[in-house]
Amino acid sequence: MTLLEETRLSTAPAPVPPRPGGRSFRTTLRRGWRQLTSMRTALLLLFLLALAAVPGSFLPQRGLNPLQVQDYIKAHPDLAPWLDRLSLFDVFAAPWFAAVYLLLFVSLIGCLGPRIRLHARALRAAPPRVPAVLSRLPVSDSWQTTQPPEEVVDVAEKALRAARWRVVRREGALSAEKGYLRETGNLLFHLSLVGLLIGIALGGIFGFKGTVLVKEGEGFASAILNYDDISPGRRFAPDRLVPFHLRLKDFRATYRDSGEALTFAADIDWAPGPDAETRPYTVRVNHPLSSGGAKAYLIGHGYSVQVRVRDAAGQVALQEAVPCLPQNPQFLSSCVIKVPDPSTGQQFAFEGVFTPTTVQDPVTRRVGSLHPAPDLPVLTVVGFRGDLGIDSGTPGSVYQLDTSRLTPMGAGAAQQLAPGDTWRLPGGGELTLVGVEEWATFQVTQDPGKLIALLAGMGMVAGLCLSLSVRRRRFWLRALPPGQGPDLGSTVVQAGGLSRSDSEAFAREFHALTHVLRPPTAIDPDHGKA
Amino acid sequence: MPDEILGELSDALLVVTVIGYALAMLGFAADSAINRARRAVPAAADAEPAALLATGAVRATPLDPRGLPADPGLAGADTPPPGSVTPFRARAATIAMGLTAGAALIHVASVVLRGFAAGRVPWGNMYEFSSAVALTAVVAFLVLVARGTVDRRLGAFVMVPVVLYLGLAATVLYTPAGPLVPALDSYWIKIHVAAAIVASGAFLLSGVLAVLYLLRSRHDERADPAAAGWSLGAALPSAVALDRASYAVIAFAFPIWTFAVIAGAIWAEAAWGRYWGWDPKETWSFITWVLYAGYLHARSTAGWKGRKAAWVAVAAAIALIIDYYVVNIFVVGLHSYA
């Protein structure tokens, strides 16, 4: 079948023949552009994108879990530096990954332009003329009737219009077309992809993410300096932070007997700004605090030990709740208590573990935790005296103890304290475990591109549903007056149609149409065509 | 009824389901095996395909290597001439279909009871998820058979991954019914996970159809197919029909998968503070999506239609399996809710 203009339903731009005698550089550019925007290139780039994402799922990634990356580097000292040079620990921010999806988007946008123009033209254009020989089309039918030709065409036109076909009547013959929504949906989907990229880019450039640990009873105000850890976008300005503040009143967690968590809840009082009235709220997993454009999520929790430390002179050198970091699902937590300012004597510190439901191995004397709930809390610590290394000027973690200039107290024997116990320190002073409290970590995010990304996502789904379900098809009808058709006595009606895809479904639609159009008294001019 | 008894009943029904599917698979296989001489008979009784053939204008239908017009449809095209159908063969296929439908009903009961036993929607961990996906694949197969898109004898092949899935679920992945972890406690589980289940079941079916297409088209390309005696390829429906069926299923499932990924992103934003973090499961969902998009593109690209597109569909189905099983079991991320 030759591709006549009437039967060309493809929405891809027609291939442009090469211009003779053009300047070679421009021709190369144009050919290169055609290559880039071709379907084959898009296909190869899609496969490349899928392939490029694979290492990002199997190797640890810095963006997800920097500690895991460090462990991997230590475990593979020969291989890891090469992986790092190829950005394999940071695949999704790698330049080569960006190259693939940017190239894909250039190809997409380059293809969209001509197709939008073509579709706009097709939407305005009339369905093409009736082909000369309708019986050569994939689906066709023919019947005779005693009705005059104009009446046949009138009835057909009304029926087609009622079925929402675009109908044009030329010289007593009908041309109808339907299914423009397919390409509209296709364009909507691909445009939404561009919108999604814009939304993601905006969020990455102008967005903000910060985490902060808040102890029970403590407050937190959203300002750059108050966060424990921040990752702002490249063009994020600190004054764009929504100035909400909150105070953590109580953190509650419930667990099953097996130790799995059932619920987490953080009761807070919060206000959207410095002068606003505070109101209560409970932050839960899946229920973040929303204030202006910022959202605060509950992402972690743990125990803190409320301690009172007296120095050798009896003065209180430290009285606060020291957060302990959980090490396992049963919340065995590591604690570091630093006392940098005793009124007399050297600095001292304590390092050890806190176990909410304590169990001790009778042979090895090691403590462990059976369950995350604080049913049998015990703090097990070793004391140190000496120089904590804080005054040297080099930054260190508040959760880690540098024991290089410290000597253990009492030959390094570990002391166990239950809430209320006091340990008389060898060399003077005492450590009292006053009580056990909890802390919660919050993550605050501001993402200005979120709404655009969401709308783009919805556009993608809508576009897909349209483009994969609607078919572009054409239908023609011609009525030959008596004397012109094969049978000299009556009007011969010829109909034909074609569809770009799903020929079976269109064949059914075509026969349903002709069944409606032909009156019950019609006679078939051709034998065998039911 | 107490929850434990409901849970045990659900597990027992699943065992019955697996037996039912396995017997159905044997029934379908027996059906294919009994009628060994395959001859492509042009469907004389079907008027519409005849119209397609007579005008000779069907774009994608090739001619059989034997020179006969390739069967335009599945239903009826591979049926041997009337009178040659042995009564046992006809009954074998019908019995197998009945077993499949019956086992599917019991499967539904198993899933529903599991939901009652746990007091929540029955897809909160890998065991329940696998069961639901297998059920969706079987239901999709039954729907396609009812619409005439797929020949019912393909049940022999469709049941293979289904039985494997369920066997794996019931043995390796099994956990007793219990409440959800806090992060999953949201209405989104009904939306995101339900959409993912429907799309996955359909993709699983399309993967089987793509593999069958490759087998059949390799058979078609052989120089003298009839001389090979009975071969798997010869027993399959036509390549065109398989290609069309696999496309129809993917065209149905791809928007649903897109929606599932987007709904997952919306849920992630509410639960974890960011809508996309390249968590391993998110990454593999993305890879699967890109590969199915590649399949749809390939079907419209010159040089990639037919076999190459089918290979893309197979690769995409493998990516889906990795997304569910390899990532959940071997890679620890935010999504590890085994």
C-alpha cells in the first residue's frame, strides 16, 4: 500500500531530504541535530540512563548513607579510590549521569517543537479527501440502498458528528477524523517530563534541608546556626528560612513485645513565627509539622541520660541531659559525658553505654539491651581524667572522646548506675544518674519546586492514559447516485476507514458504524461481504 | 474468629491455591501436548480478519514461512479442523481453565482473610505483596482470555512464574500476620502499593508473553519449521498475536506503574521529608520505568520493532524482579519492609 497523504497518520515530522550544495558545517550540524532528536537516539539514551542508574543502587551512596561509603572504602582499599574517581559513590550527582539525562532532555525538547507545530496544524486542518478506491483501505464496506445519495450522506454526517468525529463534506462525500487526543496526550506527557525536570531543578537550587536533635524540654528555632547539619541548595539564602520554632514536650514510642516499633509521636508546642501564639501539635511519622513553606519531619529518636556531676570540691560541674546515640535496634546507645569545667582539678569525662532493657552476659560481663523500651535502664561507664583536647582548637565531635591525653579512673573498671545511683569517683567528685529522658531528631525541608513537580507528575499520568488509549482514525463515506455505481438501479454507498494502531478494535468500531448507517433494507452489491 | 485462626486459614487456602494453579498448569500443558500436529488454518469463520486479509493491506502481519497468510487473530486460528479435536483434549483445556478460575477465587479468599487476620490491607510485607502480585497476574490472564486477546492454552506458561512466586512467598518470605511498621501506617499504602501490585502483576504477564513471542518468532525464522516435528514454537499462537497481546498489557500497566511511582514519591515526601532520594528501591523502580518507556519507544522505532522490542520487555521484567526481590533482600535502604 502506498503511503498516500490521506493515509499518512504518523505524527512524526516527515523526513527532510538533504539540501544539495549546502555549506558542509551547517549540514553536519543539521544532520547531527536530526540524529539527536531521532527516536533511535532517544531509545539508546533511555537504555543508557537505566544502565547508569544501576551502580547507584548497588554501591553505597554518599547522599544516602555516608557512613556506609566510608566503611566500603576501608574494606576495599584498592578498588575504592578508582570508584570514587569515577563518582560511583555519588552516581546521581555525577557529571556523566547528568550528561545522559540532559542529552535526553535536549533530544526530547528538540523533538517536541516540530511535533507541537505539526499537531497544531493537524488540529486545524480538515480531514483529507476521500480516496478514489475505498475498497483498498484496511477496512471497507459497501452497500446499496433506495435512499437518494444526499439523504444517505445527511444521515451519516449527523451520526458521525453525534459520535464526536470531525466531519467535512466535500462534493457529496464525507471525510471524518477522530482521535486527536492521542497526540495531545503524548505531547502533554513529554511536556510534563520537562516540567518535572524544572521542578526538581528548582528544588535542588533554591531548596534547603537541615537536621537537628532536640531534647525533651528543649526548644528549637529554625535558623541556620541552630541546625546540627544543613544541606542548602546552591542559591538558597538564609533569610528564606521559615522562622518557625518548636519546643519538644514529650517523645513517646510504643513497641511490640518482639521489640519492633509500633508508634512514634513527638508532642510539641510550636509557632509559625517569633511573635505568634504557640499551639500544640503531635509530629508523627507520615504527619510532619507544616509551617509556611517548611516541613519538619520526625526522623529519629534515642535516649539521653540526665546526669549531675560534682567535682572534687563538691561543686556541680555538669547538670544536663546528655544524648546517647543508638547503636542497634534494641537501642543500646553509646554515651560520652564530658566535664570540661570543674572548679578544681583536671577535666574529666565518662564513656560507656546506656541500655534501656539491660541484660548482662554472666561469662563475658558484657552488657546488652533486650528491648528498646526503658524497662530496666542502666548506664555503664568508664571514667577518665586528663586533657579532653577541647582547648586545642581542632574541632571534634561532642559524641566522641579522644582518650589520647586521658588516664582511666580506678584502673578502668566500668561502673553501672541505675536511675538514682551515685558513683563516688576515685580521686574526688561524684556522678549521679538522675534520670532517663528521650530526644528526637527533626529534619526540616523547604522545597519551592515541589508543587511544580507534583503537577508535572499528574500531567504525565494524564498524558499517558490519553496517548495509550485513544486511537487516531479516519473514516470516509461516498454515495454514488443511481446510474453511477455498479448497480444502475439504486444508490451505492461506499465506506472505508483506517486506524494508526489497534486495527482489531478499529475494525469493530467501523462495522458498528456501518451497521448503524445502513438501513435494514440495504442490499449488498458484493457477494460474501457480510 | 480470632486472628490466629484467620491467619492459619489464609495460609491453608494459599496452599490450596498453589495446588490448584499447578494442576491447571499441567492441564494446559496436557492440552498442548495431546494435539501435536499444528497447522495454521485461516479462520474462515471470522469475517473481519478476512476483510483485513483480502485487501492485503495489513501493515504488520507477515506471511507464514510456509506461505500461508499468518493467522490474524488468536481465537480460532490455531484450532484444528472440526472433527479432529479429541474429546479429551477439549476437556483438558476447559478443566484447566476451570481450575485456574477456581484457584483464583480461593486465592482472593486467602488474601482477604489475611487482611482480616492482620487488621489492615493485605499487602504490608513481601509475603503478602508477592501473593497479591501473583493474583493480579492470574486475573489479568483470565481477563485477556475472556476478551480473546490471548489463547487460553498459554496458561501453561503463565502459571509457571505464578506458582514460583507463590512457592517462594509461602516458604522463604513467609511472616505471620501482624501490624504494620509505623512508617507504613498511612492511607497511602492503599494507593501506592495497590497500584504497584496491579502494574506488577500485569508486567509479569507481559514478560511471559514477550518470552513466548521470542520463542515463536525464532521458530518462524527457521528454514523448514514443519520438518522439526513437534517444537515449542510451533505449539504457540502466532507471533503477531503474541506481540499485540504483550503490547496491550504493557500499554495498560505502564500508566499505572507511572502513577505508582509518583504516588510513592508523594508518600515519601510525607514520611521521609523528600520526594525522591535515589534509595535503591526508588532507583530500581525508576530503571524499570525507563525500560518500559524504552519498550514503548522501541515499538515505534524502525529497526527495533518485533524481536528487539520483545527483548526490551524481557529486560524490563527482569528489572522489576530485581526491584522487588534483590533490592529488598540484599540491599538495605529505607524501603526494607520484608
